[in-house]
Amino acid sequence: MNNPNPSSAGSLPSYITGAIPNPPDKRAPWYKNTAPTYAGIFLWFVFWQDAAKAGAPGGTLAQGVGWALLSLVIAALVCHFLFYVVPGLLGMQTGLPLYIVGTSTFGAQGGFLMPGFLMGVLQFGWVGVNVYFSSLALSAVLPIDARVIMVVWGALACFVGLKGIQYVAKVATYLPLIPLVVLLWLLAATIGNVGNFNPDTLIAAQKTAGMSSAAPLTMLGVLAAMLTYVVGFFATAGAAGVDFGLNSRDKRDVNLGGLVGIALAIVFTAGIALLVVAGVYGSTKNGIDAAATKNLSLSAFDLIPTVIGADKAKWVMFLLAVAAFPPACFSSFIAANSFKTTLPNVNPFISVGIGTAVAVMLAITGIVAKAIAVFVIIGASFGPICGAMLVDYLLSGGKWTGPRAGFNPAGWIAWALGFVVGILPNLGVNVPAAPVMAFIVGAVVYFLCAKLGMLSRVLPLPSAAPASTKPQTAAAT
């Protein structure tokens, strides 16, 4: 499949030859890096608030609480096993970041753009989502126009991101405890009514209120909607597993970090949100009271006033918005690192500043208001990247091949076709579980292209930055 006469190491771009693997003595156990960092992402209220929504009466609760929770578990396991594990293992084996590891799939030149530059661009989409929802919650308490808050919030988040990870860590140490406490509080207040929840009652009430005339989701429809929501949200973080993996000591760290920080965290946060919504509508007091439940909203965030009262709720929602600041800084930090690497001759304050301005405009105009549509775009972009990387890993015998020359055709064709399939829902075409379908298309196309000999040749790395073919072990550290 590959050209047997690879070119010399001298043809490699300097950003590859200058990369230094993270040494074993700089790595740490899964519970000190991977698990808590990933868990903090899922504690962000923008993730868990809409777990019950699906654009149809009853949302993902249309087939009952049990099936919604099982669908959530399946989605969480898909995130861990299909989207995270291989990138995490590649990072652990090589000690190199995503923009280097990705060159085996997209080529030494192509990897510069995909996933390197693309990762940075899409992070500003996340900044826009964060700015929008956080500013609305803050404006409910602060006597300031939400649009003004959006500008300030976005600027501060990107400034902290530019300053470096040490500053991001400082604002992320304790703030994630706020959504954790809030979720447990909401669960304690509603768990007693979950057993009384009847999806048919909720569906009938929503139809009577004129909220939707669509048919409720089937069991497969609920599963597809949950996969779209969870996997779409996680797709970029899955590919970023490379950057988490380079801080892992061995395969066990990679797996436990993902099982706890990703799978368990998803089920915990979004699962509680599902139970809270079911508990509200299982209450005879609020079950069909449209006025008391903000027009029968399926958003756990919107239902906070119903659960704890309006006076307390505004402060709780305010604190949740404050706790959303670290994720905004984290997205900005990833974007800044991406732009510093892919645009080394551009002042990062200029490149990140432009990205921030775009993110704020997306928030002010409300384009990012529909979070699920944003998740579909993210999943369409990174689903095929993760699929192609997985197949590349398997075809290489579970190791990193090293960078391939130029623009590896197999990777780019796989991404293009996967992206087209993944983005179709935003164009009005129904594709169930679009981010997962984008992943599958990317994986299948990469496999077929590889078998047809459409892989560019592997370029040897200089000895200073070897492509590790043997996973690091605990003994090695």
C-alpha cells in the first residue's frame, strides 16, 4: 500500500521535527489529569441541560425514563470506546500532541490543517455557545444588557486562554463544584416523583399546549437523538484524547481516565438532568402546569425555578453561569495553542482576537442558541476524523506509523465524505445519529482507500522524536 522508498527526514516540516515527546517522568495517574479534566467538561450546564430535548413531544423521555437512561449509557460508551480510546492510546504511546499524531492520517502537510487548524476554529464555536448561555443567565441577576455581558465574557475568557494553561487551571480548581452541588440538589428535590412520571401524560400536555404536532420518538428515535446530542458534544474532546493521553503513564491510565472522566461523568450529569425533568412532570402539582414549568420545557436548566423556587433559582442559575467560565477559558486555550502552531507568523492576540470577535457575534445574533444544531456541526467535523484515526491505528497493528507525506488522500477523502453525511441534518435531511454516522463513514472510507493503495508514503522521523511503536508501561515509568 505504501511507497517502499520514503523520502528523507529532511522533507518533514519543522513543526514535526521539532516536536519533543512528553517524557515518562512528566506523566501522572488518570485521577490527577484525564478523569477530572474531562469530568469538568460534562459538568458544564450547557451539556446536561438539554439531555431530555429532542425536538419532538416527550423528547428523549418519550419511551420512558428507563430507555432514556439506557440510551444515555450507550452514547457514553460510544464516546469512550469509539471516539476517545484510540486517540488516547496514540498520545500515550508517542507522547506527542494531536497536531503531530494526526499527520499519520492526514499527512505531514495536511495534518497542519486537519485536525490542527480545524480544532482551533471549532473551539470558537464552543466559546460562542458558552458566551450565549452564560450571559443570558448572568443578565437575569446583573442589571446589564446580555449583549454587553457577551462581549466582556468572551474577551475575558480568551484573554485567560491566551495567558496559558496555568491561568486556566487557577479558575478551574473549585468552580466545577458548583454544578455538582446544584445537580445533587435538584435530584434530591425531584427523585421522589420520578416513579410517577408518565411520558404519555407529558406528550398529551405538550400537544394540547400547541408546542408540537410531531409524532413522539420511537425507541430507536430516542437512541439516535441521544447519540446525536452526546456524541456531537464530545467529538472534538474525543480527538483531543491524544493530548490527554500524552500525559498518561500506560494503557490502564488511558482506559480508566476515559471510563471515569467520560463515560461515568456523562451518565452522572445528563442522567441526573433526565431524572430531574421526569421528576418535575411526575409531580401531580407541576406535571401538566404549563405556566409553572415555562411552557412544559424539557430543559433541566429552565426547570430550576420550578424545583427550588424563583428567588433561589436566579442565584443558582447565576452561579452555574459563573462556573461555566473555566470551559470558556479551556476552549480559548485550545484555540490559542492551535493558532500558535498553525499560524506561527501571526500574533496570537490577533488570530485569537478575530476568533473571539466571531464567537461573540455568533452569541449576540443568537446563531448558537440551538445547541443541538451546533453539536451536529461539531460531530460532522470531528466524527470522521476519529473514525479515520481508529482505522489507521488498527491497520498499523495498534501503533502510530509516523507522519505520511503531503496530504494523505485516504484521510482527506474519508473526512470529506463523513462530513457531508454528518452535516445533512442541518440542511434539512434526516440522518439518525449523524455524528456517529459521520464516524462510521469516515472509518469505512479510510479502510477502503487504504486497501486501494491510497495511502501516501510514511516519512521517517529523526531519532530525537521517534514514532513509538510500543506502548509505554507502568514499569517503564
